[in-house]
Amino acid sequence: MGSHRRPAASGLDRSTRVTVLSAAAATAAAALGAAPAGAAPRDTPADTRTEVDRLYTQAEQATEAFNSADERADRLRKKVSTAQDRIARGQDRVNTMRGALGALAGAQYRAGGVDPSLALLLSSDPAGYLDRAATLDRVSARQAGELRELLAAQRDLTQERADATRTLADLERSRQAVARHKRVVERKLGEARRLLAALPPGERDAYDRASRSGRDTLPDLGGSAAPSARAAAAVAAARSAVGRPYVWGANGPSGFDCSGLTQWSYGQAGVGLPRTSQAQRYAGHQVPLSQARPGDLVAYRSDASHIGMYVGNGQVIHAPYPGAPVRYDPVGMMPVSSVTRV
């Protein structure tokens, strides 16, 4: 089985201490035939490969955190847009009600601005005046009702604006989280690239070959059938993506990260999956690995920071990490944390 970006063993799980400078210095010392007196032993190519695998693992964990924050930001943007529409409609309603109240108040003033008893004494048509007075009473009652509705609409509008303000603040925090996780991913991937570049050419080529040991051609998948038509359609979509590049934060169709591939594949089958691998592991019911069938989602590591799709005969399709395109790999390439049937 080829190399994959496995979590480093606990004894090797150390902070990143291999930099371009130290790697270059070690290479230069080797070229001179001896290390400087008193210098610490230089990292071996195997150490560097282990460190690169660790950085890729950390980058993938940050990628899933980025996906989660980005998904939340999308939800908040939609919520803000809906709130803004409601606020605009509410303001139009308040303006219309204010205009109607103004018209009623003007009519009432013009028709009944004189004391009622004096107006009755002076009226040349007392019966007509009494009819008008009854109308004014009805107008006044209507005006009171309209005023109550206006006050309620204004209260609703004030609450909508307060809610929208809080949502906007949440959106800004989520945007900051997206940017923070993106910086972490870029830093980890940059460190991995620098470490690989510092390896001697032969070692770098050996790592590249090992990191691409997964198959990009269809292996024998045995006779296992998908448990449903939609799972079969998702498997067909995943197979069609084999060979496309790993692109962190992408969910197709030209590039994918791990959860982006599974989300896109099931999307082609008309099934909506959550964006992150941690959420996808709960997108159906879990089954034992021994009962896995094509289309099942296989989550890896205890934090479910990587995910692939089981396709039969002990094989998964997944988007491994930068530089290794979507491919087939053995299901046991990393510790399996769960198998989910969608």
C-alpha cells in the first residue's frame, strides 16, 4: 500500500522546526562532507516526509474548519438578505399607514374643529350636522385602530432592525473566521512545499511517487451493489471525478477537497450533503466497516477530518491532498472512524 498523509506517531508529533534555512544549511553541510562541530543532527529525508505528511494533515483539518465557517457565512448572508427585504417591506407599510392616518386627521380637523355644542347651535341644518358628527365618531374610532396598528408595525420594524444588526455582527465574525482558517491552510501548505523543495531531487521524486501511489484507473470493485439508486449515481459521479486535482476549499466540478468531492458526487444524485466531513458523517445511519457498500461515506481519524466514498472491494475514491488528484485507495489507508450510509 502506498504512502498517505498519516498522522505522525506520538513520538514524532513535534512542532514544525524544519525551515527552508535549516534544510538548506543541512544540505550545504552534507555537500562539504561534514556537519559543523557541535551541530544538532540534521533531519533525515524520512523525517522531512513525516513532517510533510503532518503538515498536510493539519492543513486538511484547517480546510474543514474553513469550509464550516464559510458555510455558516453563507447562511448568515442569506439571513441578512431576507431580513433586509422584510425591513424594506415593513418600512413601506409604516409609511403607508402614516399617510392614511395623516389624511384621516386632516379630514377630522376640517370637519370638526369647532366645539360640537356651539357648532350645533350655529348650524342652519342641525340634522345634517348630527349626521356628520356620527361620521366623525366612526372616523375617530377608525383612526384609533389605525394608530394601534401603526405602533405595532413600528415595534416590529425596530425588532427586525435589531435582529439584522446582530446577524450582521455574526456575519462579520464568521468572515473573520473564514479568513483566519484560510491563512492557517495557506501557511501549512506553504511549509510543506518548502520542505519538499529542500529535499534532494531523488528523495523528492521518491516522495512524489509514494504520495501518488493510489490508483487513477478503475480497480476490480467486486460484485457489491450500491444500497440504493442514489448511492449508485453518487458512485458514478465520484468515478467521473477521478484524476481531477485536489483544490482546498473546492467542491467541484473542476477541483475538490475531500468533503467537496463527496458533497458534489451526491449532489449529482440529487442528494444534498452538508459541506464538512464532520457533518457528513452524520448525514445518514452508520454501519460497520465490514458491511460497507458502494456509496457509503468513510470518515477518517477521530476528528473525521478526512472523508472518502466506498466503491467496493475494499476501495475508496477520495481527494487526498494538494498534488495528489482524486483517486482510488484502500479503505484502510488511514484509521477509519465511521462508515455512513446516506
